Amino acid sequence: MDHLRSEKMCFVQLIIPAESARLAVTYLGELGLLQFKDLNEDKSPFQRIFVNQVKRCSEMSRKLRFFNDQINKAGVKSSVRPAMQPDIDLEELEAKLREHENDLLEMNTNSEKLLQTYNELLEFKMVLSKAGGILASSHNHAAPAERELDEHIYDKEMDDGNAYLLEQGVHLGASENSGVKFVSGIILKSKAMAFERMLFRATRGNMFFNQAPAGEPVTDPISGEEVEKTVFVVFFSGDQAKAKILKICGSFGASCYPVPEEMVKQRQIFREVSGRLADLEATLDAGIQHRNKALESVGSQLRRWTIMVKKEKAVYDTLNMLNFDVTKKCLVGEGWCPIFAKSQIKDVLQRATLHSNSQVGIIFHEMDTIDSPPTYFQTDKFTNAFQEIVDAYGIARYEEANPAVYSVITFPFLFAVMFGDWGHGICLLLGACVLILREKKLSSQKLGSFMEMAFGGRYVILLMALFSIYCGLIYNEFFSVPFHIFGKSAYECREKTCSDAHTAGLIKVRDPYPFGVDPSWRGSRSELPFLNSLKMKMSILMGVTQMNLGIVLSYFDAKFHGNALDIRYQFIPQMIFLNSLFGYLALLILIKWCTGSQADLYHVMIYMFLDPSGNLGENQLFWGQKELQILLLLMAIVAVPWMLFPKPFILKKLHKERFQGHTYRFLGTSEMDPDSEPDSARSRHDDFNFSEVFVHQMIHSIEFVLGAVSNTASYLRLWALSLAHSELSTVFYEKLLVLAWGYDNLVVKLVGLVIFSFATAFILLGMESLSAFLHALRLHWVEFMNKFYHGDGYKFRPFSFALLADDED
């Protein structure tokens, strides 16, 4: 029960000499039990004391992220066990990071230049190959009439001019005499058509455009991306056309390369380009190997350096929350710590003073404050998930009753009531065991969002699985199939020759089935009426029990904080109202089960309000029931004004008595100004607002009265989801598995088994378990916790290096 109340906290002040401040904060970060208060909230980050050190750490973090990106981009794997290196201080690390960054940037620049040159030569080689083929084919064509232009590009009026230019282009060997020239290059395939159209319009059709696909993706020298390109050759006449064509090539991003007309020169240049490409490939490979070695050396120490920089930045961020004293020689800090940690903090501060060789010790003392302390629960890997479920609703007030203590049992149990099937529970249990047995390996890996959530709640899943098996045994359902596990059924066929006991009826021949639901109920005509009645009444009993638990916890909360008003005018009337109506209903359910009565409880509860003095007749379960119902109804009616009116008026009376003579005392005292103190008697007197208190109490009372009805009805979801899960499981079993196994074909049987397995895994174990989880969550947040839990506190967040791994820069 140590987890029922949060740890006791104390507000402390530290006066630290400047020479030992950094070391003291570092040691406190390693301890992780002190939450610092920001004493410089009114200052911007650039006005703080250690802003330069924070900037240096941020710059080093940027460099480390740059190294990490480069390592991931290069696909370099650092050694799992890096060689141990001697510890270095921040200045040495800063110089080393600067040196590594400069080297890496220089290598990247050289590599980019070489790669760009390599890609340009590769394009040149492709242009030589394709353009040479185009030029060679133009020599072999004799008749210009065999050449045709694309109709969607060229106008018919230009056919005569094109034929003349084409005729001139055939005789490239005499181009110097004829004046026909050409430009060759390479362009993106997606731009080729627009490029051709623009050339045609700019030269008024006085050109001939020929193209050939590159054949394979080409790395663009500028963007570095692999793209589809096309090699082109443009034949034209005149210098003015040449200038226009070159400008258009530049605007379209086309790369132009000189291709000689003579085949001999083409072969010679082709060999030279191939040789240079081979040399560049060797140079690039050597550069990549050198760069990877440099990245490996950095990667082996990257994690250690990152943690070191994160710690240093966190230390200086924390030091920026402290203030200099008047002498500018000491730093003053304030914060919260658990009372049990005071001795550990003192030991840490003494060690920091000793290691920093300071002549003055660190002063650590407790202070009084009016601020509400933070909430701190010590959790382990088992209780942490349940505490997170409660914290998602709201952080508990300081020393408020913690619902997580009870949720450890009630949450998985209510889940199991809706998910009860011991076959499905075994599947959940296997999944939880896998997560638990591999928790060391999985905790060190980076998981997806769903797997991370499942791994964090592995012990919640374990308890949900165990309770599901327990409830499944009570419901006697194994993938919706009943088994005679605990003995024979209490029922047998009415006649020995009966072939179908489900339709002919059953008779009771022996004592009731010892544990859970008798398997003979499954498939009988009265199965649904019986299970509906059982689960609906069971849901009411569980709901009333859990709501009473919530109200009882409000009593212990009020008693712990010494609040007698809440006990007298909140706890007592709430218990009376809830149990006068729904506690009485739960009692009737138990009496009906024990006596076997046929009384209609709907009729009893309805006419308890409509006709309290009427005759119960066959619906009377015990002697004096009518008188008891009248008494309970009157008590429920009295409980409503009991909750509403006394508390606000008593608070007003106590407030007046407390501050009755304080105003006159202030008038007779010239030395004291009540307005100068924020927590003075006058300010507290002005803070009390009777109308606000009364409205708040009225809202709380109305919410409880209406909530008692709606919350009880809300627990019927236990019955509804349990019935839905059972019926859906029955449908899958009968309509998929049993139906498929009724055929003699092996393929049909296997298909039915596979579909049944997938339906069970994804719908029943996936969607149904999530649905039951969310409904159990709602029952705890709304129906249970609103009876006592305020949830308006704030979490204890100590300065701790252990939490840095979860934070992003």
C-alpha cells in the first residue's frame, strides 16, 4: 500500500559556490531526485547566465546529428563494442568534432566534384555513342524523299524548306562547303518533345532534329538523381541559328557535347573518355573507402559523444534556472525533492564540494512554501503501465489516493469479463510471454508505435490474459466450445432414446456443475435467456461494488487530509443515495439467486418509485420488503439536499468566524500592510466567493445523482460486450470451421481452417480485445475514478540523466 499515496515532498534551497556549481548539478543529474524550479522565468533564453555554453553544446549536437545522418546515408555499421577511449573534456571534444566535420565536408566536396565530372563524362560517352550512330546513318541515306517529319510538330507549309535542309544534311562530309552544322547533346526524356517544338519554332523550321533514347537511366550531374534521358543531334545552317539553339539548350537544361564528324576522331575521343572514366572510378572507390573508414571511427564513439553532449547541455540548461546571489559568487537554486532523498542529496553535494576543491561548502536546507508539491509515485516495470493509464486521465493531487493500486486488479478483471474465453486468453498469454521473455532484447531496439505500446503494456496484457482464462473457465468457453472440465453436467436427456437433447429438453439429475456455467446450456433453447440474465445481473453487482469502492476511497482521502466536512456532507449522503437505490437492487439480485424466486426485479424497482405503498404480490422476496423500500426511498430523497446545502453555508460561517476581527486589527496597526503580502488574511478573505462555492457544490451534487443512474447503466456494457464476443466467436466456429470440416475435400478444410484462424486473430484477438480494453478504460476513468479522484496535480519531473534518452534535442 506504499503506492496508495504519493511520496512526501519538501521544498529545498541550494546555495552553491560558482566553482562547484557545474559539478554539483552533474552529480544531481546522476542521482535524479531533485526537480529544480526556474527562477528566471521572466528572462529570455539569450538573457541567461550560461547562454554561451548552451550555444556551444547545441552546435556540437548539430555536428553529431550531421555525423549520424552521414553514417546512415553511407550505410556504415559501427562496431557493436567500440574500443574504450580515454575520457575527454568538453573543449577537447569540441575541437575533435570541428576537425572531423571539416575533414568530412572536404571529402564530401571532393567526392561531389569527382562524381559530377564522372557523370558528365558518362553522358559524353553516351552522346558519342548515340550521336555517332545518328551521324553515320545520315551518310547512308541517299534519297531525301524517304525522310518524313512529325506531323504534330512541323507545319505542311515548311515541307519544301525541310527537304532542302535534309538534302544538305546528307552530305556531312562536305559540311564546310555547304554550311550545314550540327549540335549534339543530351536532355531529359520528359522535355524532349517540348524541346523539339521550341527549336522548330525558333528556327522557323530551318533545322533537322534527330534523337535516340539513352537506353538506361543516367545520373544527372547537377541533381544527382537517376533519370531517363535522350541523346539529340540538331542540324542547322548559320551562326544566328546556332546562337538560338544553344540558348534554348541552356534554358531546357540540356547538356551539349562536341562530337567530331570523322569516325576516326570519334573513336579516339571515345577511348580517351573511357580511360578517364576508369581512372575516376578508381579514384571514387578509394575516396569512398577513405570516407567510410573516417565515418567508422566517428561512429564507434558517436553514442558516447552524443550522451556526453546531451548531459552537458542539460547541466547548463539547469544552471540557467539558478540565480546569482548579491555577491555574484554563489548560485541560488530552489526545487522539490522526496523527503527520503534528502540524505542522498546531501551526500552528493558534499562529494561535489570535495571533487571541485572548493573552500566553501554547499548549503542545502528546507524551506516553507505555499505552492502545491508535485506528485511522485515510485514505479517499476510491472506497475508503470498501470500508473500511465491513470496518469493519462490526470495526474493525482499531492498525497491523493492513487487509483492505480486498485486498477492493477480491477482493470484486467473487467477486461476479462468482456473478453472471457480461455482459448483466446491462452493466445494473449503466449503473446505476453514472448514480450516478457524478450524484454531485454526488445528494450534496446527501436520499435514501431504499435509494438512500443504493446511492449510497454506487456504486464497489463499478461494479467488481462490470466483473467481472461479465469473468466473463460467460468463461462466454459474455449473458442466458444464448452468442455466438461470439472465433471459431468447436471442435466441429461429427458428420455434415454432421445437423439437431440437440445430440442427435446433436459432434466436435472445430479448436483450443479461445480465450477462455471454448465456445458449443457450451450446450444439449448434457453441458452440466451439464461446467459443474458446471468451476465446482466453480474454486471450490476460489479458496477455497484466498484462505485462503492470509489466512494469509500473518498472517505479515506477526506480522513487523511482531516476534512470532516467532506465526510459528513459528501461521503455519508453519497453512500446513502447510491445504496438506497442500486445497493438495494444488488441485494435483491443476490436474494433472488439464493432463493430461486421468480420475482420480476424490473417491476420491483419501477413501482418502488411509482407506487411505494402498493402490494408487491408475487414479487415480494422477503418479509418487510415494502416498508424497507419506503424507508430507502425517503433516505435517497433526503440525501440529495444533504449533499447540496449544508457544506456551502458551513464554509461561509467558518470563513466569517475565522476573519471576523482581522479587519479592525489591520486598521489599528500602522506597521503592517495586508496588501503587501500575497497570502495575507485580507487576500484570503477576498478570495472566498459564496456563490461560486454554492454553484460548484450544486453541480457536484447533480452530477452525482444523475451519474449514479447513468454509471450503473454504463456497467451493462460488461454484459453487452461479453455477449457480443461469445456470439461472434460462435459464428466463426460454426460457419467457418465446422462448416468447412463437414466437406470431404482436404482443400476446403484447409481453407476453412485458414479463414477461421485469420478471423480469430484479427477480429477477436485484435479488434475485440482493443474494444474491451477501451471499454474497461472508460469504466475506470468515468464510473470509478470520478467518485474520488481529482487528477489536477502535476508530475514530479526531476533533473535526471536517465531521462535524457527519451527526450529529443
